[in-house]
Amino acid sequence: MKILFLGPPGAGKGTQADMVARKLGIPQISTGAILREAMKAGTPVGLDAKSYVDSGLLVPDDVMIALVRERLTEPDCTRGFILDGFPRTLEQAKILDGFCKLDLVIDLVISDEAIVHRLTGRRVCADCGATYHIDRLTSDTCLKCSGALIIRQDDAPETVLNRLEVYHRQTAPLETYYTQMDLLREVDGALSLEDGFTAIDSILRTAGE
């Protein structure tokens, strides 16, 4: 099964995609992982991407698309895969359609207010990297190593709002695109990890019938 996960930053796409990938025995493919793997392997497209990364530049769309196309030809993708983080724009989605037909798009739907609360309330241990949320914190220090808890730059309120604005402008139009193709299925992104996975699993069972 060829699946795409959609949803704003902080909706839990990566975590849910990983759980589904392990259940189905197919790879979870993110643009970040593709980029790192291709550069490490020294493939022609990977070397092309590396030239941009080494120069501190963003990797252009055409190079990222070439990386995705290359990754999807790997043997572990024969039975299917989960895309996480690509496509990000309508143009990318249309190009992807030209060489890969998706079977299902799972959209984690959650309000901006819930995302802001979820991300800006996140605290990370500066020493061991353990992650907590202020709603469940019982101490001002890390419960594992007593290290100081900090707010990552990605979780600063202004950064979160900017990431959401970019998502709504660039990626949200994909919801309409895939709805028109009858591929989109919505899941409440505010559900707990376990309940969210149960809802996704139900969708997968229906899609497989």
C-alpha cells in the first residue's frame, strides 16, 4: 500500500507513520531521511543535493523530486511505503502523480490553537534530550537525569505560528486535491497516540477490503 501522511507540524505525522510502517512492514520515507541516505551513499542525485547542503542552500524542488523518485525504486518499496513530508506543495503532488499513484492519504486534522499549545508547551532536557510537556510536568528539571529543561527554537511561539502559516499556504491545498481524487481520509490529530493509531488502523482495514 502506498500511503501519504498529511497534517500540520506537531500533528504527530512522523510518530503515527512510524507505527503504521512497522505494522505493515513497509518503509517510512521522509525527505530528511532520503536526503541523508542519498548523500551518504554518494548517488549522482545525492551528490547534487550535497552541493547545495554544503553551500548552506535549500535543496531545489527538482532535486528533491529526483531523490524521492530514486528512493521509491529501492527493493524495500516493492510492497508499498509511507511518505512523510513529501509532497509539500500542489506542484510537487502533481509531479509525484506522474510517476507514483498513491492508494491512500491520511490527514491528521487538528486546530492551530491545539498545535500552538502542544508545541509551545514542549520542554526538552538540555543534557539527555528527553521530551516533556508542561501539562504533565511535575518538576522543573529532567526526571531522568535532573538536567535543565529548555524550549527548542522550533517550539518558540513565533516559530510555531510561522510554520503553521507556511503549512496553510503551501500544503493545506493538498487536502482538496486528494479529496477530489477520493484518496483523503481524515483522522482527529488531537486524539491520544493510541486512539489515533486505532482510528488509522480502522481506515487501513477498510482500504484493504
